[in-house]
Amino acid sequence: MKYIIKEAKTVDEAIEVALLELKVKREDVEIEILEEASKGILGLIGVKDARVKVTVVKDLISLSQDFLDKLIKSMAIVASVQIVEESDKLLVEITDVNSRDKGILIGKRGNTLDSLQYLLSLYVNRDRDEYKKVILDIEGYRKKRENTLIKLAKRMADKAIRNKRVVKQEPMNPYER
């Protein structure tokens, strides 16, 4: 596990400095106070800073990586996973998948992909106070699907104008709407 030891005038300052350096939130760490701050005699002799050890307990990237590695391995698929954490979301890209396995992971119109994203989101956000959005993609599928839906919408709009009638689409999942 990743940890850091920091010193500051107060325990709270030392914790804040450690959290900034580790780039994590307080809920994702375990804090051990090694030494309390001491003012000493008249604030001159024997002044000690507070020392804390901050250990990352819930690293979202490693949690996600482990979860997806086990899931993909249990599906007997060979792939690699890249994860990037941004301030409000977790971007996950599965790459190096052969075409048959890619079809299995994506599913019909992305249903399996959406289900995997949902499961990963549940796993990542359990025991967390602040929700972190998870976006899972497989070799750029989401961008390709977005382009396909844009073309379809334009074609249907032209058809509606041409026929002067309402054109209905089949239901879409929340991500595609």
C-alpha cells in the first residue's frame, strides 16, 4: 500500500499536506498519528511538529484494475486495461482485444458494455461518500456508436421532414440518450 509520512505545526495541517501530495480524499486513507505537536517551553524550547502517517486504503485505480482483471480472466478473454482518474470521473479503456472477444465484451448495441460499466461503478462507489462516475469503453466503441447515432438522428429527422410525420425510434439506454 502507498503511504506517506508528513510533519507540520498541527496534525490537521500534516494530514492536509499528505492528502494533497497523494491526491486522494480523506475517506480513502487511513491516518496514524505518530507524534502530536508540542509547543515546548514558552514556545521556544522543545517545540515539536506533529507527524502523521497517511496510508491509501481505497485507491480507485487499483480497485478498478483488480476487479476488471478478475472479470476479464473469468470470461477467458485476453485484454489490457488502462485507467485514468479525473476529478469527478474514472475513465476506463479496455484494449488489445481480438474481434470475437470484443463482440462478447460489447454485446448487442453495447448492452454488455453498459452492464460491465454498471457493475464497475457499483464496485468502485461502495463505501464511498462522494460518487465517482465511471465510464468504461472498449477500443473506442462509445465514440463510434455516438457517430452512428448522430447519423441515424439526422437521417430520421430528414425522413420526418420529408414525410411530414412523426418518426419513432427504438428505446435507447440512458448513456445513449
